[in-house]
Amino acid sequence: MTANTRADALIDAMRRLTDLFELENDAIRRRNIPALTAIADKKPLLVRTYEDCVRSVKADTETLQLMDDDSKAKLKQASDDFINATLEHARLVRAATQVTQSTINTLVGAINKARADEGMYTRRGGTVVPAAYTRKGAPSMAYNKSF
């Protein structure tokens, strides 16, 4: 396998992964859960393909230096486009994750508040004793002297 074919395989893998990132970005923006599920099934295979291509290029860096200038320029441009697409995708996924986490925190807070407002009973049927009334350490020194 020549350096040019390895570089072409890497460019193709980056292009396919970039296309998948764009599809995923659109699905995230539209909140299309079925599309995200389908993308999640395809993504590991494309990532493994990309990693294999990177390994094959890294394995023989001497022949990579012998590539013609046109192929080097194509590889550099494809790499820059891939980095930009990856950064955009990472920002969008991070933002979607933060929004989702905020929604979850709001729901958990509302559920906890609703449970607290239901009453002062525990699951076992007992009453909840405020923390100020519990014994924390030594018992009190007062005792009843009258018998």
C-alpha cells in the first residue's frame, strides 16, 4: 500500500466521519431521537475505520514524506476541515449535554420538593424529626430528681 493510497483512505475516512458529524448535529438541533439512535449505531464503525487509517499512515512516516505536493495539500486541507467539523460537533454535543443536565436537575428538584410537600411521614410511616431535635452526641445533663 503506497503512501498516496493510505492518505486517500484517511481522507475518505475523515470525510465520512465529518458527514456523520453533520448529520448528528442536525439531529441534535431538531431533537430527533430516532435519527440519533441510528447515528449512534454507525459511529463506532466509522471511528474504528478512521483510527485504522491513522495507524496505517503513522506506521510508515518515511514514505509519507515522499508523497507528491498535491496529495500533501489535499491531506492538509481534509485534516483542517475534519478538525473544524470535530470542534463544532463537540461544542454542540457539550451544549446539548448541559441543557439535558439542567433539565434533569430541574425535574429532580421538583420531584424532591413535591415529595417534601406531601407530608412529614417517612416511607415506613413514621414522622420526620427535624435535625434540631435529634441527639448528636452526649445525652443532656438534666434529669428528673423527683421520684
